[in-house]
Amino acid sequence: MSETPEGAGAGARRGRRGGGGAAARRAARQGGGITQLRHITRRIPTYEPLDEDGLALIEDNAETILQEIGIEFRGDPEALAIWKDAGAEVDGERVRFPRGLCRKLIATAPAEFTQHARNPERNVRIGGRNMVFAPVYGPPFVRDLEGGRRYATLEDFQNFVKLAYMTPAMHHSGGTVCEPVDVPVNKRHLDMVYSHLRYSDKPFMGSVTAPERAEDSVALAKIAFGADFVDNNTVLVNLINVNSPMTFDGTMLGALKAYARANQAVIVTPFILSGAMAPVSVAGTLAQALAEALAGLAFTQLVRPGVPMIFGLFSSSLSMQSGAPTFGSPEPNLVLFAAAQLARRLELPFRSGGALCAAKLPDAQAAYESVQSMMPAVLGGVNFVLHGAGWLEGGLVSSYEKFVMDADQLGNLQVFCNGYDLSENGQALDAIREVGPGQHFLGCAHTQANFETAFYRSTISDNNSFEQWQAEGSLDTAQRANVLWKKMLADYEAPPLDPAIDAALLEFIAKKKASMPDAFA
Amino acid sequence: MSETPEGAGAGARRGRRGGGGAAARRAARQGGGITQLRHITRRIPTYEPLDEDGLALIEDNAETILQEIGIEFRGDPEALAIWKDAGAEVDGERVRFPRGLCRKLIATAPAEFTQHARNPERNVRIGGRNMVFAPVYGPPFVRDLEGGRRYATLEDFQNFVKLAYMTPAMHHSGGTVCEPVDVPVNKRHLDMVYSHLRYSDKPFMGSVTAPERAEDSVALAKIAFGADFVDNNTVLVNLINVNSPMTFDGTMLGALKAYARANQAVIVTPFILSGAMAPVSVAGTLAQALAEALAGLAFTQLVRPGVPMIFGLFSSSLSMQSGAPTFGSPEPNLVLFAAAQLARRLELPFRSGGALCAAKLPDAQAAYESVQSMMPAVLGGVNFVLHGAGWLEGGLVSSYEKFVMDADQLGNLQVFCNGYDLSENGQALDAIREVGPGQHFLGCAHTQANFETAFYRSTISDNNSFEQWQAEGSLDTAQRANVLWKKMLADYEAPPLDPAIDAALLEFIAKKKASMPDAFA
């Protein structure tokens, strides 16, 4: 497929912004004094805990599952016909695959690709050494300190788009940052896509809840980016979940086909709570997830060879006591690291991770579990980190306070990914010579020259003395986060959007909405 | 030095417990239904983000610091004489080292060693693929939900020893779990060592606040373990901090010499807040810390060749805004990973990490920062993790609630270190065959056979539904932790201690206390 170099996407074609250094830096600064960060290009290695024998064993078991048990492709006769033509054995809705077939089919996919944003400064590169952070996806509820837990609205949706826009280390606007349940279910995708285009200029995700909603997402993208551009470039990345174990349903297959045919990227994601949708073991979960991903990814290439796609995995364990999902636990972390290795062996981008937790409040549990999910994603080399901020209560709630807490972690982790500065300035031998034994470095020339950028500066941690913290009201982290997200929304300024494009988007949406009655289920 | 195999230490020699399987399992169970875990022997690789060129550069810079700038050994003429004899250049209290001298001297130290506990089931192996978790060290204050923040007492000290004892993944009783400031400063070391021996049977740390207190710690250990055994085995591990930059003071040198001469282990620990005690850069901090550690470790081997020792590093950054230390930030994590690599190249055990944070409360900040410190310690292969639980407010406070929250993380991380089960049961192919597409694994034979041990079970996380959590009082994590630590103390049963040994310890302490007036500064 066609790939446009960084900084030369849709916006540049329409001459909105230049690509030069100073201009780029000016363009990067925006409302609220934010200097946006580009997506991460890792300068640290990946952590690879599973050895060659272990990886080969998992791959062999996945082929056994594909060959012997097979995968169900439900409610989509066309999919079955496609598989039959490709040489698979089709029995009812069950498809069984000769060993190696899926692996061979996915070879046509790119190892990495650019997702274009309407502001080319915000284009992201997905795959390889690159890493993209995206916000929480899917919750029907929101929570904040004053309002408590309540159903999400379109206003909440727009707020989370704005918060993602105002977060420098959030490289992506995401998709369903929360479900705007005050909008009819058959129309809300239009408002969601519009909100991403109107209130942010970062890349975003399309609707997957029905094939026609996927087509609407593509149509809106064509208005914003131009039809030719969308035909030849990736402007939407779209979340296709597997109904684990070993089942794709008609809705997801329909959306998958719609996006693949439009040359837009799909994330094929086994959604697994081990113990329910997969065995209660790490190696069993890995083999099944790999089999499911291979089948869905190969199918995507059959629909349109060369279309960009991402090997996804959402992995959690079921509490065998409560029957509820658990997060930040060691077994899913072992799954994540090994799955990232398996994806790299397939030369495909990998999606997993996120600031996941089962906590009901943005408290210590939320934070323990979130870092326990995010740090493995970063060290494991996940390329597309969905749920990077805001996720609460097993994904049922988008939390305003947790969003800005997690956003601080994203900034922290982005610095970590920059690795070691071994320049002369980084080595600082002259500073050590200048200061000498028993003295302090606070006033030395090297410190003076470097202190502003030397260390990551947390937006949420209180490092002051106990007395100072007391004098400032003894606020806990959630209370400080409450102040911060309100300030971010108050400081928010929308990025510019061509009024003609805005009008065309609104016209399309109005016509679509008028063409069908509201549906709420 | 003499090394006794695991499980055949002091207790076995005195016939306290057998070494057999069933007997060992019985012995491992104790009050409160706890099944203690042995220290970790990693089955996962270490994460090594700094490459060979970078490591060689840091090592070269450390040698430049040692040769050109040197290290001060203050208030200890004997130390200067020792260095002069060893071939270093002594100028006043400044010691400069020919390149390679320190590295050559430390070659006599063991790469790993056993620290013996009075219950040999609790012996720990320090170094190599082994990892030991120890509690918080040093805070003058304690905090709990009801009592708030207050000066620590001996009762608090005993409580934290008991909590460490009741924590399965806490392999060590630690040292100054808090400062019992109600006991005179010149006598409290006696009560601290006694508390470790009386209320726990896990290994522990000696006093380092004065040479004579180190000698008292050794004398008490000889009563508990037998004098010959202590002469020939490590029963105390002792924290010797460097006064960074590049200075050892007389107190620490005195304690170091006392322990080394008694054949007890020392942890030589550069204590660095980058920006104050070292440059504001990662590579500068690393070179200086390596130089300091090399000088202190080499000195230890000069005092007694072959004495076990640990390369330590406490690394944090100074907030350039508030002047206070920050924790869980990316720069100290980069320092930690590389320092662990440097220690492995020296074939020495490494100490760092801990559940560090600047938070004033056991809230989200505390948890974010603690995991951001603990996970690098675990993935980086730190052998002795001090401050594994309970640390709050930059080390000023031992928190009851945070202790049990962090303790849960230790259990989580210990499971992670076990790595991948690739047995047939772990692969679970038969379970996948049995269940098949679209079904669930809850009732299948493999799940039934494995569910009790399949997943780490958090002691503190609430994974229940929102409704269930609400029905149970909508408790946040700190409130649940409050219930848990009280239950642990209520369930606590002291491990058996030979009454004759107990009487001898108390007699030694009474005599010592009577021999000097109380001092409070």
C-alpha cells in the first residue's frame, strides 16, 4: 500500500501547515501551553521473557488448534466462501486451516504503517520500534469526584476527547472514550467521529458496532481528509474483537470487511479473561489467542491483501472466587510479554496493555493495577496501547480523575523510552570534577544548564514537605486530579478546522440522522 | 568463606527442625494460616537496557573519578593507612586509586551467599538469580488511618516486625522498620535486634549507627546462633550508606569495619538524590555511584578478604522545583537498570529498589510511584530489595496500610518471577479441545483441577461488582488495608524461641542498658 512520509499527510496536502523545524515547534504548541509530543520511537530494548523453545511451542500449539479444532466464523456466509477458496476446510460455520496457511496469508501485511491525523504533526507510526498511547475505550459510565458514577453523555465524550487532546503524551484521540448513551445507539457513532474531528486533531478510531456504521466512519473521514487520500492511506484504526474462544461474529466480521475494503487498519483482538474464554493457564491462553489472531488477521488479508493491521490482545484473568476479571496480576503480564514477542516474530504491530484496573475509585488499587499493566506494555514493546488513561472498574467507567493521573504516567513512560543520554553533557564528568567530595551539585554549572529539562516533572505527584502539603489542604491524589482536569478543560482551545469541512461533516450527519428513526437498543 | 547449604544452617545444627519435605511444609505453616514463601529464584531473564558500549563508558568514567578526583574517607586514620598499604594515593583524607585497583580488590568477594535465619527454613540466598524482599528501613514516623502521623515507638517497631513475619512474600525481617524514638538512642539498637529475634524467625539486619552498636548486634547474634556459627556464616546484613558525593564518614566506616571483621555482610550503598548528591543526569549519576561503590566495596575486602558484601544503590531525583526527592520517575529507573547490569559485571549481589514514593497518604500517588519503583527492581534483577513494603513520604513514615498494600504486590511479583509453565498441564491443549469455539472454560476438567492455584490471588484488591462493593460499604483501598493489618496482628503467633536463648539475650541487653546513661541525641 501507499505510505506517505511523516509530516506530509492530509493536512500538508491541503497546505495547512509547513513541515519545517521552527514551524513544527510553533505548531506543536497550542491552547493551555501544551507542547504535544510525537509518538514514541523506543531507544530501549524490549523485554523478552519467553525463550525460543517456548515461543516455538506456543506457535506449534496454535497451529494444532487451527488445524484440529478450528475457528467459527458465524453469521457471514461470504467469510466461509472466502476461506473455502483460500484452501481451508469449511464444516458448517467451523473453519479448519492447514498448518501454516494463516501465517502464509498474513505475510502480505505491512510490518509498520502511518496512521494519518488531520494535523500531520500528529501522524503516528504504528509498528516496529514505535509506540502510540491512546485513551480508554468503551465504558458506558463516567465518574468524577463531585458527580460520582453515572451514565456517560455526549458532553462527557467531548470532554474526554478534549482531555486527550490536552495530554502531551497521549498520541491518539482513541475511539469510544465513553459511550454517549444519551444519543440513540444507531446514531451515536456519527457524533463520536465528529467529536474526534472537531475537538482534536490527533488520529482516531472508527465505529465497529455495525458494518454500516463502519461505512459512515469512512465516509466522514473522506470528507475530512479527501476521498483519494483515504483510499490510499490509513486514517482510521478500528477495533475488531474476537468472541473468544475461537469465534468471530457477523457484526465484527462485517465491520472488519468494511474497513479492510476501504484500506483502513483493523486491530484483530482476542478478548480473553483466562478461566472463562481461555484455559486457566498462561501457555494455554497464549496458544489460543495466537490461533484466534492468526485466523482473523489472515482473513483480513484475504479481504484485501496489504491492508494494514494490528495483532491485538486483551488479556485478563478471572477471579476464581468472584467470577470477575482481575487486572495488574502476574499471569496476564506473562501473557502480554510473550504475545508481544509472538507478534514481532510475525512482523506485525501489536496492541495490548493500558492502565487497566478493577478498582471502583481512583485510589491505590487503581494505581497499583494500572502501573502493573502499563509498565509491561512499555517494556514489552506494545505498539498501540489502548486504554492508556482513564480506565476504571474493569472498563465500565471512564474516570475524569484517573484520566489525568494515568496521563502523568504516560509522560513518565515516554521519557523512560528515550533511554540513556551518553553525550558528554549526559556523562557530566566536568560537574563531578567541579563539585568534588562532600559538596552539593545544586549550584554547579551543569545543574544550572540542565535543571529545567533534566528530570520528568510529574503533573500530579506532590513532592513537597509534609508541612507544605498540609498547608495546601492535605489533598489526596484524586482531589489534586480533580483540580487538574477542570483546569485542562478550562484551558482547552479547539484546534482549527476548515469551516467548509466542518459544514460538510455536519451536513452528512444531519442527513444520516434524518434517514432513520432513533434506536436505543 | 564458609557456606552452608540451604536448610542446614544454625537451626539444623541445633536440631530445631528437620529438613524433610512434609516436615518442611508443616514448619512453613504458622500462625494465621500463613504459608511462608522461600526467597525468589528467578525463572525470568533480567531486563538490560544499557548496551555494552554504554556500560564500558560508565565503567571508564568511574575509574576516571577514582583516579583523578578520588574519594574522601573521613574521621578514620586507620582507613587511610589501609588504603596507603594497598597502593592508593592518600592526600589528607582524600584517597585516589590507580585505575583498576578497586575492581581487582573486590574479586575476593563471593558472587552470592546465604544469610542464615534462626529458622533455617527462612535462610535466604543473596546474589545470582536470587531475589530477597525486605521491609521499609529508617522512618522516624508511622501512620495509620486512625492514629494519623506520629513518632514511632518500640510497639510500632514490633508491629512491623510481626507484619513482615505474617507476609508470605516478605523473605526478610529487615532492620530499622521504624525508629523506636521512645527508646534512648544509644540503647534502641538492643531492643530492635531483640525484636527481630523474638517476634520473627526471618533473617534481619544489624545496627549501623555506631561501631559499638554494630558490635552489640554481633554479640546478640552470637547468643542466638552460637559464636562459632556466626564466625563462619553470615547471619547479619548491614546497611552502610555512602555520604554522596564521594565521601565515607567515620561512623559508617566504623560500623563497616566491625561487621566485616565479624565476617558479616555489608551493603555499600551510594545514597543519591541526583541534582544534589550527584549530577542531574543519568550517566553522571551512574559513573559517580559506581566509583563510590567500588571504593567502599574494595575497602571492605581490604578489611577482611572474602567477606560477603552487596553493591547497593539508593537513587532518586531531586525536584528542581521544590528541592524535595521524587520517586517512581523515569531517570532513577534508568539508573537502577544500568546499575544492576554493572553489579552483575562485577559478579556481586545488588541492592536497590523498594516501594518508594513521596506521597503523604497511602493513595494513588503512593501506589503509582511504588510500582514504578518495584517493577524495575524485579525486572532489573535486584537481589536484595530493601523498602519492599511500608515506605511512605520519602521514607519519613512507615505506613501500616501501605505495608499490607505493598505486601500484596510482593506476592504478585514473586509469581511473575516464576515465569512460564510450559508443562502439558500448562499448555492446556486438552482443555481447548474439550471446550471448543463459543463455549466457556469455567466448568471444564482443566479449570476444575487448576483453579485454586492458577492465578495469584490479591489480598487487597476488590474485584467484585460495583453493586457488591457498594453493599460492602464502598471502602477504598486504604480502608480495606486498615482492616487487613489489624487482622494480621490479631492472628499473629510468635515463632518458637528457645527459652534459654531468650533469657540470655535479655540478660545481655539488661547489662548493656545498665552500663550507660540514656542518651536522646
